[in-house]
Amino acid sequence: MKKFSLIWTIVFVLFSLLSFNNLYAKRNGITGRTNNNSISCGECHAKSPSQNVNVFLSSETGSFEFSPGQKVKILLTIQSPTGVTSGCNIAVKNQLNGSTSAGTLEPGPNSGLYLSKSELTHQQPKNFTAGASTYEFYWTAPTNPGTYYLQAVGLASNNNGKEDNNDIWNFAPVVEIQVKSVSSVNEEDKSSETITIGKNNTHLFENLENFELINSNINIFSIDGRIVSSIKPTKEEVIRFVQVLPFGVYFALYKIDNKPIIKKIMITE
């Protein structure tokens, strides 16, 4: 009898630990929930998306059109009049509701996010302030031009320590991200001034720009739009890099006062 009771005690303890770990893991976020054709958060919370939760995404540039390899800051906002704490799952896919991630996601500083299986989720429930909760993160675009899909789901929880129907959630509208190569810039832009830089005439770099005004890395693209490198905006760094570039035509993409600038550059002897 004692042996039988001991076995059931062990089974109960193991079951309790597994249940606690499962709850704890989800309290600390879960991934794989962004596809709009999935049950998403309905596995543990309210069964269906709620119109009482608004979830939307915005980029620091005001646009979702980026160049290959570009790193951008994006904000996820969750709004709910009844939410106490929030949670989220963020992903970028190469197909709508697909299974393959695209580019590289990265948590913002002190954002409360962490990376898991190439997606972002919350480290722990985040408090609402004035009916809203926000998460800052970064995405680095793939080097291949194309259309990619930014997907997210946001949860507004009552924070009662239970997973129940009073925890409501909703999907963010899917954002189509356009990653365009420099070669897709219209011909008017591409036919602008070409800067010729000789490997042995580095003083011509003075024509490129005043480097102290550039507030981004300088992304160098080949004529067919492939990213060649991303270099620091210093004259010394550019000179060093050009010394190893093959002769030919390239595009330099950088920002001044957060305005994208494109320069056509010809590398000669």
C-alpha cells in the first residue's frame, strides 16, 4: 500500500512540474503563433481574435520599403481598454503564413523581447500604460530583393495568473515588406551624377560627401543590385575598401538627416 501511494505521489509531482513548466514557458512567451490561418493564442486564451484588441506595426522610416541588408527599427503597439499586461509574437516570413523566416529579427534595448526559433516573443508579461503596450525591435533585410511578410499577434491579459478566455488577443494586419535592389531605382535617379574614383586618386573621395554628415553605414551595391559590403562612413574606411574593389560601376546608399541618398560610383585606375 505504501509503495502504491509512493508511486502516485511521484506521478502527481511529475505532472505538476510539467504543468508548471508549460505554463511558465508560455508566460515567458511562445513562438509559431503569427500565422493568420492558425489557432494562434486561442490554444490557451480566448478561442478567437477580439476586436477589443488593436495590434499594429510601424517603422522608423514611415515606410516598409527597404534595401537589401538594411537594418530598420520597427514598433509593435498593442491597444486594449481592458488589458493589464501584454504579450506578443513577431515573425517575418518569405511567404504569407509560411513556415520559413526571412531576414534577421533582433530585440530592441530593454524591449522585453527575446529571440526564439528566429522569431520574437516577450520575456514576461508587460504592463499596459494608458491602454497601450509597445515593443521595439529591429529587422535586417535579406540580401535578396523580394516581398516578405511581417506578421504579429498581440495578447491583452487580465494578469490573473491563469490562461483563460478573459485573456483576449488579435493579429496585426500583415505588412508586406518590399526589399528592392538599388538597380530597381528609376532611371532618372540612376542617371544622376556619376562620381569617378581612381584607386590612385583618393582625393576624389571629397566629391562623395562630407562624411561627418552621414548618419548611417555606407552600403555598397553592384550594378545588378547585389550588396557588396556595408562600411563605416569615414574617408579612411572607404579608401581602404575601394582599394580591393574590382574596377566597375557601383551604387552607394547612405543617409543624411535620415534621408536616403544614392550615388553612382565608377571605380577606375
